[in-house]
Amino acid sequence: MRHSIIAFTSFLLTTLLALTQANFFSELDITFGDGRARVLNNGNDLTLSLDKYSGSGFRSKNEYLFGKIDMQIKLVPGNSAGSVTTYYLSSMGPTHDEIDFEFLGNVSGQPYTLHTNVFAQGKGNREQQFHLWFDPTTEFHTYSILWNPQRIVFLVDGIPIREFKNMESKGVSFPKKQPMRVYSSLWNADDWATQGGRVKADWSQAPFIASFKKYNANACIVGSGTSSCGSGSGTTSGSNWLTQELDSAGLERMKWVQKNYMVYNYCADVQRFPQGLPTECTTTS
């Protein structure tokens, strides 16, 4: 009996060690950049760089169908005009699903624009944009996507900034059938990213560098005809995110962010939708 307990304890310790050591080497693949993406510190840290020749990027090895995805990011400091740092979920194909964080760079001293969007079956055009209440270039901050069958919630340092509910009963498409990978990239978009393309990248400041750490996917992994939930990197916690919703405190925090830091909301852009705002903007679930 004693030997069985020791063996079981050893198994648990080995399992926990493997989980806590899960890192960028084991969880992610570099997708482009020709050496501009670098995994550092034994796989615990990763940097993406951008110069006038190329950006860089990575994606998760696994595909997920629902989950809570976290990433700590420190954005390009100084004059980041023209650059875009992305962190998003996406499937493949012309009717793909996608859940976006995009950070649009700006000239020194001006705030980043945090651009969010949701695509379902190839249809997007659901942009909401924010300025952050801190400087995202001086320290790491946690950006999270909660995705379950009922809702998508975007969070910054645990504070919800946006919720997109499942309103399929009202005819609004919702991403729930296509597995998605996690992607991130740093690339040149100076034809549109900063003040509509009026401010271009200053390549004398290159390379531009964004830093990443503490990637965590507590999610349903899809592959080889099977699906397992709650077995993401660094955690063995349960799948409570499958039914998680915002409580009253979370809703109040989201209202605070949207009142004070939202700079664009497609649901308020009546000129863009002369035939009427999208259904999800005028209907409650």
C-alpha cells in the first residue's frame, strides 16, 4: 500500500511538473518571420519583431472548441506607428470563425487602440475599439478570451471589456462549430493602422519588438476525432468556463470600461448601417 501511495504521489508530481513546464516550445509553432520570432528563457518567453522587410508570428499547436485563453503581452514601446500586434482565435476557410484582439500602434505619447472583432461563418464587421487605462508597453498585461456556447467575453487583466452573446435564436450567427487555433503576429499595416494610414512606420526605429509570456489555454482540445476539455497548458482546473457568465460586478466593470475607454462601437455607427443596425445591436438575448 505504501509503495502504491508513493508511486501515485510521484505520478501526480510528474504530471504537475509537466503541466507547469508547458511553454512556447511545447504549445506553439512559429509560422513566419525567418528568425524574427524568438523563444527565450527555456521556452517561457517569446518575442516577435518587425522590420521593413518582414514581421513575425506564431500559432498554437492545438485546435480548440471553446475555452479560456490567456496571454501576457508587452507591446512595442515608443513610436509604434504603422505596426499591429495581434492575438486572436481563428479557424480556416472562407466561412471561418475568428475572435480578435488587435493592438494598433501609434506615435510616441499617443495611446494604442485596442481593436476587437468577432467573425462567425465568414461574417465580421463587429468592431469595438478601446484605449487602455494604462501604458501597455511598460509592463506585461493579461489579455483573455472566454469562449463558450453562450457567449464570448474579452478581458484585460481580468476586467471584461466586451461581451458578444449567442443570439442564434434571433438569426445572428455565432462561432460554435469550427475549432480554432490561437494566433499572434506583429506586422506592418501602415497603410491603415495609425490614423487611417496617415502616419507611416518610422523604420529608423526598427526592429519593433513585442513580448509574450504565460500563455495558458484551459480549453477543449480537438484532434484525431477526439475532444478533451480542461487539459490546456499549465492547468488541470475544471471546465467551469463552459457555462461561465458575467456576474453583476463583472457587468459593472464592463460598463465602466465602455463608458470611459471605448472609442468606437459598430452598434452606435448609424451612418455605417443606413438600412438599420445589426440585429445583435438592437436585440437582447
